[in-house]
Amino acid sequence: MVNITHKSNSLREAIATATVTVSSADTIALIQNRLVPKGDVFEFSRAAGLLAIKKTSDVIPDCHPLPVEFAAIRHSISGLDITISVEVHTIYKTGVEVEAMHGAAITALTMYDMLKPLDKNIIIGSIKLESKTGGKSDRLKNIPAGLKIGVIVCSDSIAAGKNEDRSGKMIIEKLGKMNLPTETYEIIPDNAALIQQTTLKFCSADHDLLLITGGTGLSPTDVTPEAIRPLIDREIPGISETARNYGQQRMPYAMLSRGVAGFIKNTLVITMPGSVKGVIETMDALFPQVLHVFKVAEGKRHD
């Protein structure tokens, strides 16, 4: 199975359809008048489809078990065609398109089984996904263009050349996968005055987004929050809360991160842990959805 532990829960919806075509108007009349000997075709097939939706992961090996929080199966008749529409919702880490298509397939097969004694020429038509929403793929479509992004690495040992920067480069790599180039990249020591000076330099240079890695923990040299918090004009607590919550679900020490986030002038500044793992988790928790801030914040330059 695909690893989805890095993903966040979100509302995900899917609609799938299937078509059952009968050979005569008499068959349609029997269905509509509930006269099929095996029972009410619509209600029996709907029940079978609902069971199929819930059991998808039991019969399709690579599908993850997930909570089905809404499911609806509808039938519509046009001539000799019966269209089955299956809608499924979940709040989870992965989508429900296979569940919707599985539901449509089993609904159609159930109708076939109930009608075959009466009609020997039934055809099950295309089973297809009509729509799906939710998840990161949707949010990637709405990333503002032309963002000017900077990355600051706060570390005494890296600034002194004793260690290699991996966290800042990981931020740049993950931004690149979203087609977000990093314009400015700088490594500085864990010094509050220098952190403030460098941050204000980036903000004065009209950066839209500034990501700072390092110095958000509890060691004596971790001073990034103390340096950044006084500079923030509009704090956005939910950004750091989301990152900590995401991290806490994966390891028990994320609660100790003291990251802060908010606008300094027109620049969104987000502080992140100094470890590579902490950076990866923070990026996965926040991006790309955090970029929606540029569409709603006052003083925005990107529509």
C-alpha cells in the first residue's frame, strides 16, 4: 500500500457513474412498477452499492480502509438506459474515487443479476469517475504565481562551516516540487540581533514569503521566536498550531516547538524547526494551503 502517513485529513468527495442498458421498454416498466420477481431493483441495488462502497478496501488490495462519512446512490432512466450515480464523501488522508466507482460497479452488477431472468440482452456500460475534489492536488492548482520567496537558516555550526545545511536545502527542494523557486537563501548564526536584521532585510526587499529554519526549540541558543515575534505586525497563530498538531500526531516531542508565524509588513514569515524531519513535517502540514493567505490578506499583491 502507498504510504499516506505524511498526508493531512481533508474533505474529499467523488462522484462515479455506471450505465445499465436493457433491451426493451417492458423491462423498464417492470423496474418502475416494482414488479421484478427478485424484488425492488432500485432499492436492492442501492443497498448492494452501499455495502460495496464500505468494503472497497477488503477486495481491492491497495486501497486504504477509510471512514465513509456520506454515500448516496441515485438512479435515473432515459429511454432504455439506467444511469447509476454514486457520490461518496470522507474526511481523510486519501480520496474516495475508487470507493465511488466500486459502488457504481456493484450497483450495476446487482441490477444485472436481478434482471437477467427477464432480459437476456442487458449491457453494463462504462463505469467512470465523473469528478473528485479535495486533497493537495486541488490546492496545487491555486498557487499564486510570481511569489518572491526567501529561506534563512539559523545555525551556529552551519554558519561556522562545521556542518552542512540540509534543512534549508530541503525547504528549497520541497518548494521546487510545487514550482515555487527560491530567490534568496542565506545562512546566519543563532544570534537574535542578526536574525532580526536579516529578516527585516528580506522583508524590505519585497519578499512575499520568508521561511526560517532553526532556533525554535528549547536549547540556550534557540532564540528565533524571541527575535521574530516582536517584528510581527499580524500574527497568524493557526499556522504554527497546525504544524505542531501535525508533528504531534507523528512524534511526541513536537509540542516543544516554539515556532511563530505572521506578517512582517507585506511578507509572510514562518519559522520552522532546524531538523530535516521537522522541516519536512512542517512543509507537509502547511503547503500549499498556507499560500491561500495571499488571496485573503489585506494589502495583497497577488490575486
